[in-house]
Amino acid sequence: AKTQHHEFVVQATPVKRLCKTHNTITVNGQFPGPTLEANNGDTLVVKVTNKARYNVTIHWHGIRQFRTGWADGPEFVTQCPIRPGGSYTYRFTIEGQEGTLWWHAHSSWLRATVYGALIIRPREGDSYPFTKPKRETPILLGEWWDSNPIDVLRQSIRTGAAPNVSDAYTINGQPGDLYNCSSKDTVIVPIDSGETNLLRVINSALNQPLFFKIANHKLTVVGADASYTKPFTTSVLMLSPGQTTDVLITGDQPPSHYYIAARAYVSTQNAPFDNTTTTAILEYKSAPCPSKKGVSIKPVMPTLPAFNDTATVTAFSKSFKSLNKVVVPTEIDENLFFTIGLGLNNCPKNFRSRRCQGPNGTRFTSSMNNVSFVFPNNLSILQAYKQGIPGVFTTDFPANPPLKFDYTGNVSRSLFQPVRGTKCYKLRYGSRVQIVLQDTSIVTPENHPIHLHGYDFYIIAEGFGNFNPNTDTKKFNLVDPPMRNTVAVPTNGWAVIRFIADNPGAWIMHCHLDVHISWGLAMVFLVDNGVGEMQTIEPPPADLPIC
Ligand code: C2O
């Protein structure tokens, strides 16, 4: 294993998309940002210097950060932000994870443009559990706004309304040739007849679950969230923000051009969304003379599922099984039940824009177990926890909901108005944790991608309607459930996850739709140290930003 050193400079860079040039926050002037390539076992040392005018932090999405919680990155959870002009060096080791992860800003909505791939190959000398592909291509799905994404968020907070949807979806930062002024920059993914290409697909979009398909080609899924899966073949993927999926494609079609396309999966009712399609082109090297001047050969377009095709999402999600033998905890010490959903708060009397512009003069909010998470602004939770500084958070997160009700429609009005707070939940080191995640369907049923920092977890069951502890436990897969870091909880349904709390620190769990985290759909686990040195969080680095 080796130690790699990288420098990330966060800075404003002119970027032209959809016919207009904007000053965009990037890393090293690149959009998307640099791809990090590592082997399992490597240590990464990344010095981040902030030359932008916003506070920033970087999160290494899916990296377990075993005993190195100070390098996790979420603003005011494990560190204070890196102020303009400041810098911080993230240092962590990749232990046991292989496949595709990514990194992104974890501050306001900066991750709209501050993100990149993090590729983890097997340990040197080890091989993939599938035939070595001829090529590998990272595919980052994203969203592009014509205006500054930070302003889009601010506008929504100022008015209480839902934020504007994006103006385009993107593949590797490019909208593709179905959008204005985009065709000459359309991303080309090469393939040769008979060869196999490993596509590392990442949904780095801010707020949008996406379907993904390649015309006429089968996709063989071999991994997700840097864990290997039993291979299965599908024509379409669905990724929620935060999720990654590794797929093999083989050049088994007539040499030509085929569209790679992604479009919205919309699990909510009556939600505004961008009904456009982003494209890249799969190009056979022996294809008849391609995109040369004057020659226009239209690539073949795949038929994507309808925007609200939940049945396809369910079938896809059920196909995931762990490749390797897994050890799921069979006994549990913490049996938790978390509701997740939106809410509508009354408009405060002195509201800045005088009248809230959410439904019926309310403003949108969201919550877990009826608590809308408020980030501290004077210290990080991890610092306060380790140094015993009071007044930053409380530990009274209600780990079982205050009220039970029918989550599929008969909604208590009181749950439209969650309470606000910086509420954490303490876990003893080594405890075996089960969490039932239940969509409340308040305001609207919706598929929420719930992401846990500091751990991978097993998804042992998913279903629709209300979770029933008497009958649904019979559906638990304790044999070969997939291991992930982000679970797309079915709309109008539930998912059950299990993990062992063997990583001391302060770990946020949140919805990876950024609009929902901005509205409070988050909570934080505090995991204490165990007994030995290897069960103890390392001391904070000397350059940890202070508030
Ligand atoms: Cu990828 Cu807390 O996020």
C-alpha cells in the first residue's frame, strides 16, 4: 500500500454550459473535479486550499474513515468550515473497500459543482472478482443550473418555497447534444467490438434520482457503493443521489454510435421536475466515420422508463445481493425506528419576505422522527463531543417516533410541523444496530436516499406501506443482503438496515437530496470509544479549522 499526496484548490472558474458562461466553484479549475485513483489499502493525503469566497469542506463519500472521523468533512459535524483563504489536509486510509466512491463539497449547495470520482482498485497483486475489463470509464451524473446554485438555495430559504429545479442533467459535466449549445462537447465513451468496458456510474446530482440506460446494450452490475455484488444483468439502472453502481458492458453490437442517456425518476406526486434527457455517446472505434464535419450519423436512442416508473425501480433494487459471504448481526442491541419525510411549518410573523411561498402560505421543512436538524454554527459536533463542550448539541434524538400513525395517508397534523434541534443519538461502541427507515408520506410520498457517514450497512429488507414488525421481519435477508452507504427508501414504503457501531466519532445520517438536508432531514450518531487503541478515535489534526 502506498501514500498518495494531492492538492485541491477550491476556486471560482469560468465554465460555459447551455450557451452561457458562469463563474463556477471548481477544484483545480476542473469541472467535474479531478478523479482520484487508489488501491485498497492506500492512504490519501489531500490538502484542500480555499480560494473561493464561500466556506467549504470536502467529504469523501462512502469512505469509512475508520478512527479518522476528523477527515470525514461534513460542515459543523466533524469540522468547522475551511474559511476563504484557509486550508486543511484530509488524511485517511482505505480499508477493505473496493469499487467506486466519490468526493464532494459538504457545505451549503457547493457540491452542485464541487465533486469528482474516487476509484478504488483491488490491493496491488489482487484482481477483480470478474474478468479484467479492457477499459474503465467513470460516469458522473449531475445537474446544472443557469444561476448560481447557492443563490437557488438562498432564494428557497428566503421565500419558504421549493427551490428551482436544475436547467439540465449532465454526464461528466456535459449536458449532451439534446440541449442547446452542447453538442460539440458531448462526452464520447469509447468501446471496441468484443471488448468489455467497466463503467463506474455515480449519481452526483444534487436533488434528482436518475434512470440510466445505453441503447441496445445490456448492463452487468458487479458492484455498488464500493462493495461487490453478485453479477446481474439489466437494461436500466436507477441511482439516487449519493449512490454508485459499477457495470460491465461488452461491445457486442454492430459498430456504430449509441446514446448513453439519463433522465429523472420522480417518486413524488405533483412535483415540478426537469423532463429533459442528458446524453453521452458510446462510440465503437470501428464505427463508420463518426462525428466528422458534415457527416451526421444519429446515434441510437434508448427507451428510458416513464418518469414515475416505481415498478422498475423496485425490481432493480431487489436484484442486489452481496457477492461475498457476509456476517450480518443476527442479534441486535439497538432497535431503532426513524420516520423520514417532509413537513410544512407555519410562516414566522417577522419572515423576511413577509409571506411564505410554500403551500397555503407555509414554508417547507423536513425531519427524522419529527425533528428538523439544525447545524451548529459555532463549533463542530465532534469537537464539542470529544472536548466535552456543552451547548452545541443535545443527545435526546427520539430514536423511536413520538407518535405512531398510518404512514400511508392518515397523517396527524402535528407532524406537519416538526420541532427544530441539534439532536444526536448515542451509540455504545460495538453495539449492533437495526434501523427501520419509514417514509411518512407527509406532504407527499417520496423516495429518499438515506446516507450514513462512517459506516457501510446491510439493507436487509424493503417494502411498501407501513413497516409491520410482526410480519415484515420474516422478509429479512440475513444471508446475502447488499452492503451500501446510501439506501433509496421506497416511496410510500420502508427499508431496514443493520450495522455494527465499531467506528468511534460523530456521524451524520441524512437524505442525500440536498434540498432535504437543507430543510433538516438529518440526525447525528455519537459513537464512543471502545477499550483498546484500535477502538479509539485518533486525536484531531493540528490544522483542523476552528470556527
Ligand atoms: Cu455524500 Cu453527507 O454526503
